[in-house]
Amino acid sequence: MTMLLATNWSDVWSMTGIGIGIVFVILLLLVLVLQVFTLLALKKNPAAAAAPAKKAHAAVAENPNAPLHEDDEETAAAIAAALYLFSEEAHDNESGVITIVHNDHSTWHHFN
């Protein structure tokens, strides 16, 4: 009880605030560094960022009933397989019963 009364709570709260502040400053610096790297990557090749999306939108806008490309067919097959496995619950059904086989010849049996 005397240690609780001897605690300088203003120091405790200031150190807690400094610790939390350091964590948020480091997180902010991390976000800024990631944004700088993103901007540098986009400045290096700005057409690469928008090209795939524009290409896909243009293809669908031209002919919405066009057959899928090979990559699109593989993606569609993977999505269909995942949905089938999810809906069919492709995992083993466990009974929830644990069976313990006792071995009477064990040396541990004699300690009971």
C-alpha cells in the first residue's frame, strides 16, 4: 500500500503520454514513407497504374457479351470452385467425441 501512495502519478501519466505519442509519430512516419514510395513509383511509370483498368473497361464497353479471355476463364473457374467448396462445406464433419484408449501396461498406470 505504501508503494501505491509513493507513486508520482504525474510522472506515470507523462511517460504514458510520451510512449503513446512516440507510437503515433512512428506510424505517421511510416504512412508518409509509403506514400512517398507510391508517388515515386507512379512518377516512374504513370501509364502502368491506369492502363489495366482502362483496358478492361474499354473491352467491356465495346462488347459486353464477348467471350472471356484465357486469364479471365481461369479466374472465373477459381472463383466458381471456391464458391462451390464454400457452399458444400468441403471439410470433414467431426463428431466431437474424444476416444481415449487406456493402456494398463504403462508405468504411469501404477501411480494412480
